[in-house]
Amino acid sequence: MQVVLVYDIPNDSKRSKVADICQDYGLDRIQYSAFCGKLQVTHIDELMLKIKKVIGKKAANIQIFQISSDDWNKRRVLEQTE
């Protein structure tokens, strides 16, 4: 299942740890606080549990969107580097 994970975490150290966890799960950073990639449903639940443990009681908004293969293949991407 393709997913997009986005987050808003005010605490710098917590935000950095969440980014590391996302990369550990093979997700690719697409923006500073956004990742995408392919995860099994069980890994999505596991990932959210790990993130919740890292965040603890601190303020955070983490959202994972599951995207069907058909919709994923219809996405449009413009990526440029200088």
C-alpha cells in the first residue's frame, strides 16, 4: 500500500526522531515534514505506535494517508534541482 505521511511537531528533537523512524521504514522524504513510500498495513500500525511512543505527551499532528495503486499511478510529480 502506498502511503503519504505528514506531520506537524513543534518539538525539534521529537520531530527529528520521527523523521528517522520514517526513513527506517523505507519512506522517502518529499518535503521537510512529509514522507511517502510503500508499507504493508501491519507496518503502518507499527509505525504509528513507534511514533506515538516517541512523541509521548508532547504536541503533535501526524497523519498517514493510504493511497490505492490506481490513484498513486495517476499522481503528477514535478521535481527540479538546480
